[in-house]
Amino acid sequence: MPYIPSLVASLTEGVAVLDQQAGIQIFNPALVEMLGLPGTEAGPLEEFLGAGELGQLARQALAGELVWDQDIQYRKPAGQTCWLRVNTRRLVDETGRPAGVLLTLKEISELKRAERDLWQVEKMSALGRLAASVAHEVRNPLSAIDIQLQLLQEELGGADSEVAARVNRRLTIARTEMRRLEGIVQNFLRFSRPPALYLQPVQPNDLLRHLFSLVEPEAREHGIALVLDLEEPLPAISADENLLSQALLNILINAFQALGAEPRVILQSRLDRVKGQILLNIADNGRGIPAADLERVLEFYYTTKDEGTGLGLSIAQRIVHQHGGILEVSSQEGTGTGVSIRLWLEEGATPALLAEGGREQG
């Protein structure tokens, strides 16, 4: 009896009933879709749920160890990963003896992404406060040291000896390094304060065209096929053109650095008519990001490159969040990576555009 009829079949949560011999007796279409299974035929636990964490939780439930709202990361047969919330319940027959286990699944990938974004924003804010505090504490003694070095140089100014000249040269070097440190402190302070937004109506396609013309010569020099794929027409968005261009450029630089043979990068714009959002997508056909790294690519200073800073995507995400938007990263190792920026349309966006049949992008 593969599919259970009526109410359970229409549930959006995945449902499966396991017998005591670890066979799948009943399951619904939602479970098949969540697990990315190729067919609709049930079978033994190992074949149906796999040998990973999900199958392990099911086996534990059959042994009497139940779970409630346990979140796991599940890898589908096709390679995509998603987050599932797992619950298990014991089933008994009319005599009260164990008759199997009820397994329910709920996909929470969006919730996990929102939690991760919120955590990232909080971490960015905390790091900014720390940077500001350290910079302020360091700047005062740096200024005092520089003043003392300057006074020493002035006192040596009248001395006419070889020793005085050597000391003066060394003091000049020291003051140069002090000014360099002062510049580093200033950079910390700028980094700690999110830049103010200067919002104005911006046409998304014009933004991507400008970015394309900016990097196309470099792409051509390195043999990268740069493709511009724009949906026309698109309504304007309220944005800081300079900051949003910086975010897109950071993403594009990452894409250029991740390419292999026959490199190809696509700049794409789409209108999500259902959600009322503009999508700005940058996709490459590079080596992709391992699943273990995908969760951390937006963290500050996290990088897998030998010479990377780990700040490009983090800064891009901060700019997008300042605009009230969402930055999403999807990748499959060996296939490529896509980064999407979702920005809300202004109130009063052209109703005709939103009502068009066209392709729905999401």
C-alpha cells in the first residue's frame, strides 16, 4: 500500500509509517518530494530513507529512542541539500504491543536560512562595535607616540652630526609606520559603521549593464564568457546605486576567481511577480562550493582561497540587508555557484508588469 489516501495524502508535511521490520508501509507524496526520491515505490528503510542521519533516526525510533523537533541536514540523491525537522512517534496495535513508528518531516530550509542571516547580521553588528572600540582605544596612544617622535625630530634638528642624522632617519621611518597604523585604525572605524544609504530610483537592468561594461574587458582578457540575460521591462527599485554596485562587483569577483575550464558567468535579472521582488542573479560554472563550506561562505573572514580575505560576500550581504533585501547562495560541487539578490519593489510599482503572465521566476 504505497500512498495513503484522503487527508494524509494532502498534507504538506512528509509522513511515513514504518513497521517493526523497518519496512515502509505508508508514505505520502510530500515525503517523496522532500527526499527527492526518483519513484513512488516504498521499500526497506535503507533503500527508502538511506543510511544517513534520517535513516539512523528512524532506526533509533524503532528501537524505542524517539525524537521531537530534531533538525537535520539531508542530502538528496541528486546532490541538493535541505534542512528537515524530524519527529517520530511509536505506534501500537489494539493489544498495546508495538506496531511500528510514525515518521513526520517538515522542510525548514527557509527558516534555517533566515536564522543564519539573522545570526550573521548580529555578528556583523557585534564585530563592528568591537572594531570601533578597539580603534578608539588604539588611536589615542598612536597619536601620543607620533607627537613624541615629532618632538624628538625637532630637538635633533639643530644637531649636526652623523649620529643625529641616522637617528633622524629612523624617526622618520617610525613616523611613517605610525601614519600607516593610523590608516589601518581609520579603516577599522569605517568598517564598523555601516555606510549611510542614499536611496533613489534605480533601474536594475541599467545597473547590470553598467557592471557588464565595467568587467567585460577583464573577462575577455581571461577567456571568460560573460553573458547578460535581462528580463525587459523591469520596474525601478529604491536603492543606493554605488553600494549595490559594490555588492554585485564583490560577488562577480568571487565568480571570476572560482572558474575552471570553459569559464562562463551569467548576469541575470528577473521579476518575481508572485513575491513582488526583483532578482539579480550571478551564476558561474566553476568548481562549486562543498556542502560543508556552503553554510559558512557568508561569515566574516571565512575563505577557502589562499589569498582571500573572506570579506567580499559578507560585505555584499550587509549592503543587501541595508536595502531590506535577501542574499542567497546556492552551489553544487563540480557544477557551479549561483548568488541571488532579492530586492523588494517600491510601493506603487507598475501593476501591469506584476500582472503579466510571462515566466514566473523564483
